[in-house]
Amino acid sequence: MKIIAVGRNYADHAKELKNEIPESPVIFMKPDTALLKDNKPFYYPDFSESLHHEVELIIKIAKEGKHIAERFAKDYYTEIGLGIDFTARDLQGKLKGKGLPWELSKAFDNSAPIGRFVEKTSFQSLEAINFSLLKNQTLVQQGNTRDLIFSFDFLIAFISRFITLKKGDLIFTGTPAGVGEVKRGDRLQGYIENEKLLDFEIK
Ligand code: ZN
């Protein structure tokens, strides 16, 4: 499986990092070795001194597709999840400054903790899903899919023009404002609506 991630998909987050609102989705990837499951602790990496949390909704692809039309995109996913797109912001800044790919700052081992997935039918509307992240019991990030720049269905159509989507692939759909540093000893808890899907420690 592969993990495809979308940068700058909430205008308020693009602004906080002083990035322009993109005209088409900013896409990058993480390898399967980035996954961290079952709320296992995350070990702070030795190559960063500014590790940021980015809480994101995740689409789990349910069947293979290429050149998927936006109007059929809904048939390609049945479950939504929650994850963290951990980012070594200091390293990312250096790479961006040199015009180099971000990969090392975003695709490292365990950079993609994920929780369990929820059937999409359990939501009244996919266009109004609330999600949030607490750090040490304090709310640090809060998002709603109504604020997405590019919708889930648009993303599936766009990505599948370039990359075949396969069953089990995950799409991290972007983070809202409020990204910030984590330190050893911090505890992160992530929610979709009132359901807690992530709860783990930084060690
Ligand atoms: Zn992200």
C-alpha cells in the first residue's frame, strides 16, 4: 500500500505557514514504513528539533482505480480515518529553501500514526465532518471538511489521473490551522466528532 498526502488543503493553515492558496493540490507521498498503528508511542527522531503535529482526515481506498471521474469517486472509499502527518519543520524549511523535495522531513519512519477507521455511512454528510487534536488535554487543532479547498472526491479524481489508486491505499487530506511542536512526554489525542481515534505519547 501507499500513502498519498495533500499539502495546503485548508486555507487557514496555508496562511499560517505563509504559503499561497494552491490552484491545484500539492501532493507528496509517504512509504508504508511511515505507518504507526494501535496508538503505539512515537519516538522523537534525532534529526529534528522542531517536530510538528498535523492532524488530518484520511480516506481509505476500497478498490483499484485510475482516471476516476469525480462523480464516481465516492464509490472508491467506504471508510474515513484520522492520522497525524508528522513533519520535521526545521528540515522541511531547509529543503524548501533549496527548492528540494520534502520527503525526508515528512516520509520518515512512524511519521504517519493512524487510528481505526469509521464507516463513511456513519456521517450525515461528508461535507461537514468535525475533527480535532488535543495536546496534553488542550485543544490545538480543529477542522471541518466544509473548509477543504479540494474535496475528497476532487482529490481522488485528481490523484488518479497520475497514480493508480489501489485497495488499502490511504490519502491524508490536509491539515487545518494550529500546527505546532511536540516534545518528548507530550500526549496527543485525536477525535472525529466525539469519537476518540488517536491517543498516544511522544517518547
Ligand atoms: Zn500534512
